[in-house]
Amino acid sequence: MLDIDKYKKELSHYLNNADNILLICHVNPDGDAAGSMLAFYHYLNSRGKNTSMISPNYLQEFLTWMNGSDRINIFIRDRKKCRELIENADLIIMFDFNQSNRLGEAEKYVLKSKAKKVIIDHHLNSESFSNLLISDHTRSSTSELVHELVSAISEGHFVDKNYSEAIYVGIITDTGNFEHGYFNGKTFRIIADLFDTGIDKDKINDLLFNNFSESRIRLLGYSIYERMVLLPEFHTAYIYLTLADLERFNYRKGDTEGFVNLPLSIKGIDFSTLITEREDNIKLSFRSKGDFSVSEFAEKYFNGGGHYNAAGGESNDSLENTIKHFLEALKKERGNDA
């Protein structure tokens, strides 16, 4: 169990002795990465700290409504400014990742920076590239951990609507609206506290889950009808999407969010995979129910990782060969399930 009081003291020391603080989330930021970073930004702003934010690449469109998202510097859009922010920072705090390659193009600049470095995260198998690692994989999200830290540092007195919205977004997106991942009574008590600050949960849920384009809905239907493959002998299903499929349905970043969860609603299926062809590689998303670790599967076969029941990986091979490799790995790992 993470000792919040211990890390409160260590984190407070770094914050109190920093003049220029830089917050960075991981490449392809999801709701937890963006939410935890934005929440901490609002907290530091309330303390009058000079704080900047960087995302290695663009936020998904359904996250850009959050207050402060327009102040996130996008590395691939403004490399010069972002390099200067990294060079001038005396404290860099990283959110929702623990492998340096998740920094994208910013990796080499962050690693050579002389700034003190802090990681706040909730994933397994961390690398050692920070001065302080605050991580607990039993938390629902990095946002939940950020909230515990901020509450401890402020002795529970910090109340801010923008902060609360960001924490809420992080928690509900990383648990799929409490359909997967780690969460317990404490998580729901945090949600109750966030509600008490006046956030509009119905409005936020609508913006997150009911704010998609017509083409995204048609892509969803196509994915299920044409591209879903069931392998009942392995209690598994996978969906694959080609570049041509994405172009046909005018794909925009974030359009496939949640697709990987859908096959888990099929009776007898407890492992689901989404395999998506991109211009430079193949992305794989994994979800499971029960006692099958997709984190270990992703790490072993697809240079990935994540959580026990939710993880991701990638392949630099063709889509056809990636699917072949996936099926071979599946047979090795779940052949006895048949």
C-alpha cells in the first residue's frame, strides 16, 4: 500500500523548491493522462506556481473541452517552444506513464534535462528515469492518485471545479465508466466528493461518451459486423481495422475509443483485442475479464504493457503478419482453454 504521507512530504519538497515547473503526459494522451495533468496544473496555478504543460502529440477531440486544454503545448506542433520549456524547467512532473519512450519525440530532451524529475503513475513495470516515482497499480487511475496527493498536501482544503472535472474525467475514462480496472469503495467516495464540488456529471458524460460524429458510429457498426472475429475455443474475439477502413469512414483521432471493450459483452468471451493499422505501425489494444493478464500478454508479444485487464502494444510488421503473430501467441497462451 502506498504511503501517501511519505510521498506528500517528498513531493512538497520538490514543489516548494521549484521556480519553473513543467508537466508532461504520455504520447496519444487518454482521459487519465490529460485529466491528471490538467488537475495538477489547476492545483499549482492556485498556488501561484509558474507552470507549463506539454503533450507529445494532440489530444483526442472529445477531451479538448476541458478547461486548460488550450494551454497544453503540443510538441509535434511547436517543437522549438517545447524544447525551450524542457530546457528552462527545474522540475518536470510526468503523468500516467513510466517508460521513457512514452514521451515520443520529447524523450531525448527530457532525459538529458538537468531538472528534477517526478513520475506520478499507476502502471506496472516502471523504468528508473526519475528522482521520485509515485506509483500504485491498485489505484483506478493516475487521476485518483493525483487527487490523493493534492488532498494530502492541501490537507483536504483544495476545492476547484476545473480541477474536479479533470479528476473525474481521468477516473471514469480509465475505468470505462467502472466496467474494468481497479476501483473500490474509496474510488467511489472520491467521486462523491467531486460531485459535492458542483461538477455536472451528466454534461461531462455526454461530452465524453455521446459526442461522436455520424461517421464514427458507422465505423463502429462496420467494425462489429465486418471486422470482428470470434474464436470461441480461446474465449477470445478480435477486431481488425485497415488504413482503408479508417479512410472510408473519415477516421479522426479517438474514433475507435471503446471499441475493444464491446466483444467482452458476448457470452463466453473474456479476452478482446483491437488491431488497428496505422501509417507507421500497427496498434493493439487488449481487454480481459477475470484472471487473464493482458499486461503480461502485451509485454511478452507486442512490446507493450499496462494493467492486468487493460493494456496495449504495437507491431512494426504488416497487418496480416501481426494478426498471424497474435493468433500464434493466443494459441500458446490460451491453447489449454479449448
